[in-house]
Amino acid sequence: MSRLNTKMRKIDLCLSSEGAEVILATSSDEKHPPENIIDGNPETFWTTTGMFPQEFIICFHKHIKIEKLLIQSYLVRTLRIEKTTAKEPVGFEQWIDKDLVHTEGQLQNEEVVARDGYATYLRFIILSAFDHFASVHSISVEGIAVSSLS
């Protein structure tokens, strides 16, 4: 006899199909726009174009509780993540600082278990890279929607 799984299905809250949106990016290449970070397609990515720091802001359009983040990137050396629970993208607080390992020829897969992960917006700041350019292929956010922004 199989047991009924009563746990809610974990949803990636950081997908455009779930309402997430990249509302700011400090650089944009028409072939690799920032929207690629949240499109759910593993073949697409956003690339930086120039000096560091580079940053992008993701809006969830709702209050969420983040349990885990998965960042897929290439050539990112130092990453800072800031968060806010405001209705507008203001009042960010420093949340996570990570030094990533250089993975020659393959994607960096960085998993972060979140503490105090309540947010409406996340700001990702690439402070430095292992080369002149870096790319972010996807940001996945495992968690739950707490309430709407109304």
C-alpha cells in the first residue's frame, strides 16, 4: 500500500512563469539579456559586459520565504546577495556573501540554505570575477509564497 504524500510540491519561485521579474541589470547584451536568468531554460544566460561590480534585481511581486537558493553561474568570483521585504526595491540589507570556486570549463553550482529568508526583492551583486566577463545561467529559489504585495 502506498503512502499519500501530503507535502506541498516545491515550486521554483524565481521563474518568470511564477511571476518573478528581473527589474534591473547593470549590463545587457541583446543575445544574453537578464531575463534569461529566470526563464527556466538551461541553455540561456545573462552575461556581464564590462567592469565590476555588476548587479541585477529580481522582483517576486509577493512576499516569499526562501528556504534554499541555487545559483548557476560561470566565472563569478565573489557574489553578494541582498534582500528587502519592502513594496518597492529600497532598503536592501546585506544577506549572503559567497566566494565561489573557479570551475574550469563548467558551470558553478552554488547552493545556499537560507536563514531569515523573507523577501520581496533580491539584489545579486557580482563583486568580482575570474575573467573580464561572467555569466549567470539561473537563479532558483525554493520556498513558499507568504502573501501578496497588496
